Amino acid sequence: HVAPDATVELATVANDEMAALVARYPDRFAGAAACVPMNEPERACREIERATGQLGLCAVQIYTNVNGRPLTDPRYRPFLEEAHRMRVCVLLHPMLPAAAEPFSEYVLGPIIGFPFDTTLAVARLCFSGLLRDLSGIRWIVAHLGGAVPYLMERMDNGWRDFAETKADI
């Protein structure tokens, strides 16, 4: 966990440096995924506008959870609505799952935990109705979408067989 003020400063510095690198070497680099301080959603909204507008970066990167909270948590909705309004491309990159204890041995966090959390995040975004409601966001899901390509049929079956999965989509 990083203090909110520190994440705002780190995002600003990282995005400024990326934009400066692109300006210095435009034939070699393109400014892609800006950092946004998701633990401060209001500030993340401002940074998405600054990074894509003023700095000319073409996307933002967010993680599959924010300090263990899913992206479907209502506190992140304003940021996602802003990304939708701006029609921003969002790169979804994995983090360790909220309950990371089982992934602590054998470097299982990045090996198994990352694709697990990616899969969980995509399923939540889908079943929550967020992907439908905020269809202006263009998503890039890192690492081939975790296990989503392999579990798509199960997700479809779940939607068909369980009322809870149909509630929001």
C-alpha cells in the first residue's frame, strides 16, 4: 500500500517522463499507457485527462484490483465513467489477488496469481454490467486475458444457469 499523495506524485512524474521521452525520440517511441493513481479516483480522473490531452499519451494502465478492492467497487465508477466518456483505451494489468497468501510460495504470485486475478477482474467487469454500460472504453487485457479464453464457455454457462450472473447484464 502506497500513500495516496505518493501515488499521485508518482503517476505525474512517470507520465511526464514518458511524454518527454516520446518528444525526444518520436521515431522510436510512442506514448502508450499512462499511470493513474486509482487509490485516489478523483485524482485519477484528472490525470487521465492530463495524460491523454495535454501529454498526448494514447491509453492508461490500471491494475486488476486496487489494494485488494475490485474495479467494480463503486468508488472506481467515476474514473471508469470518465474513461468511457473520453473513449480511452485501458490496459488492464494484473496484480496479486486480494487473498495473496496461497500464492506466497514458489513465486506463485506472478506465475499463477496474476492470471488468476486477471480472470477474476474480467469476469467481474462482465457480470457487473460494466462492460455493457461503459462500452466506450477500449480494453486491452494483459497476458492474453488470463484464463478467460479457456473459461469463456463456463462463463457463458454460468450466465445461462445462474440468476445472480444475469442480474446486471
